[in-house]
Amino acid sequence: MVEVLIETGRMHQIRVHAQYAGHPLAGDDKYGDRDFDRKVHSQGLKRLFLHAHQLTFTNPTTDTIQTVKAPLSVELAAFLATL
């Protein structure tokens, strides 16, 4: 697992950079490694393994900084438990 901090949200930014670095995301049918994805699919991963743990943004209505946190989904946590 890695932590990624981005300033702007360009489409597929994390996925493209991960592929370019030689470490594509698990379950990525566009930028991923097909052989690896078949293996993780057989272990129960049925989606892209990408999760936004925390998002911080300026609320356009109140002009205040908002932070939203989200726990890892049950599906992704269950997959991690198989490793």
C-alpha cells in the first residue's frame, strides 16, 4: 500500500503515474497488468484497488476547509486479509 498526496485531480492521475513507475494498481483494467489482475481476481479482488482515505477541500458555500474521511471498504479489507 502507498499513500499518495495530490494537489489537483487530473483524470486517472494516480493510475497513470503508478503504471509509469512500473507499479500499476491492482484491478486496473485500463492501466494495469493483466496477468497480475487475473491472479488477484482469483483471490477475490473484483474491482480497482484504489481508495480515498481522506479528502480535504474548500467548501464553496461557506469558504471553510472541509475534511472527509472514509474507512476502507469491507471488500478491500477482506482482500487485504487474504495476503
